[in-house]
Amino acid sequence: MSHTTSSAASLKRKTSSSASLNHALQEEAEHMEGMEDVVISMRRKPLQIRAYSLENAPQHSSNSLKTVHFVRHGQGFHNLMADIARAQGRKWVSNIKSPDNPYTAPEIVDAPLTEKGRQQALLLQKQVAALQHAPELVVLSPNCRALQTGLLAFESLLPHLPGELGKARFVAHEMVREEFGVHCCDQRRSVSQQSREFPYVDFSLLESDEDRLFREDSRETKLEVGERVYRFMEWLSEQSERHVAVSSHSAWLLTVFNGVCQSDDKLKDWFLTGEMRSVVLEFLSEN
């Protein structure tokens, strides 16, 4: 398989500003707190998941292997507001609502992509076109920015004529949402709203129209995020598709590769906005 996606990720880091990379390192350090608890918990689970970079992946063919293209959404309005707040010298505590905390501003509930974020998602189309095997399943966080990113990046897999079948299933899944609570940007809109805006996405896995998972007064713990990732991995292991894409969020993705999966070191870095990272997952069950 081509290593185009890993080369593109490397180039993205090289061309990103030092301020962006420094911020990524700060975010990574903050979100690594509590990750050791996730690691300990996950190693006791009946399903173990290994994540390999493409060049290190097992060469044998097996039903236990899936190629998965993990995507972090493009820049959202909440990311832009946070960049502006930092440039103004504002300080805030992540899990506390305050006028200085850009993530708790009510006007960014379920923050959509900025124009820059849309362009980042569109740039992924070249990487998608270069894949040896196109995804047969695209899993999307039901937050607006991840839905937009997934549909733009994998647009070639959508139906283009009335009545035409697409080349992949597009499925929204609550378990791939961002670490949630307190931050208004991570609260999703109702399924009835989202399904009107994104008619090609299957929302049937979402159990309630309104967002019943979001908590106004507390953030998820890292262990709770890890449990959600694990539940998603259980579900993914049961799907028939061997080539999959996942459009999600930075803290969720960090937990995938640093907490839940036993991962190659090069996969553990913080995802930049609009970054796609292709891996092979191996599902090893005690049963």
C-alpha cells in the first residue's frame, strides 16, 4: 500500500506554523493527563487492539485486520475563537465556564467548519484519491464539523445522481464524538436537524434525537472517553468492511492511540486540524 498519507501528514507538520505546533504540544500534554488509567483499564479487556503504521503492518491477510483512515476535522469556529483568545493573552481553565473560555461561548454550540476548515477538508480529497483501496465504510462523529469534514474529504464515495447508491456507507456514531461536557462546541444538535443537513448520513445508531450525553457542568474523565473508544472498537471489529474511514476529534484520537490501542510510537502524536492518518488495526479477542 502507498505511504502517501503518512508523507502528507509529515508535510503538514513541516509546513504548520511554530505557534500551531506549540499549541498542539500544549494540548497534547493537557489531554495526556489520566491516560495511564485508560491504558491499565484497556489491558484488562477481552478485546485487544493493535495499531500499526502502514509500513509496519502485518503482511498476512486476516479477518482480524482492518485498514482505517483516521481524520481530525478541519478548523472549526471554536478553534478560530481559541486562536484569537490566545493572541489576546486570555487565559482559561478548560473545564470551567467563564467569559474568557472560548469553548464555553453559547454561540458556538456544535461549532461548524470555518472557510479554512472547509479548505483543509477539501485538500484531503487528493489523499483519498491516492488510496489503494477506497473506504467501504465512513464513520462520522455526529458533531457538525466532523460530519462536514468527512463528507467533503470522502465526497467521491457519495452518490451523485438521484437514486444512485454511494460507494461507501456513511454512518454517524456517538462513540466517536469528542470528549464532551461544559464546552458548548462539543454539544451536538438534534438528529432531526443534522439529518436534514446531511441526508446521506445514516443516523440510526444514535439513540436519542436530542443530545442526552452532553453534561453542562462537568467534562468526561479520560477513562470515560477510553470506554467510549473501546465500545466503538468492539462495534468496528464486528463490521464486515475491511477498509474504513473515521472522521473525529483531537482528544478522542489521542485516546485511541495512547490509551486504547497498543500503537506504534509514530501514531501517538496529537492530530492537527485536517490531518488524516492511515493505520492497520488488528483485533485480538480472547474468545
